[in-house]
Amino acid sequence: MYKQSFFPPTNKLGIPDYAYINASIEVCHRYNIKHLNLYNLDSFDLSKPDVNGYSVGDGIHLNNKGHRHLADTMEVFIKGL
């Protein structure tokens, strides 16, 4: 999950996005599983104006350039495992 602007940062139950991220990190840590946290990477923050050119403009979907950046980021993470 990465930051986006299409949906509000807090859902209808009052749970913020970062609570889901923190829960995911906690479970991964508990079972000694590596976790790639895209939510804290500024380059994947689609809630900001698209200064990096990675969004199709709707605030939630990556364009081809964004998918390439995601693939490159994931490749580095996977090779580091």
C-alpha cells in the first residue's frame, strides 16, 4: 500500500491507513518476514501533486513510469533478501 488521495486517509470505521500498515509490519516482524513499506516512501506518495510523474492523475493508480519505479524498488528489495 502506498499513500494516495483518491480515498480518504481514514476509513468509515475511523481507522487510518497507517494503522493497517503498522499491523502488517507488526505481523511480519512477529514471523520474521521482511516487509517492503511503500507507504513511507516519498516517491510513492500519490496524495501529493504528481511531481514525480508516477500517477495517471487520479491520485491512486500508477502509470507506466510509476510501475517501472515500483518494479525497480521491488527488485532492490527482493535482491536484498
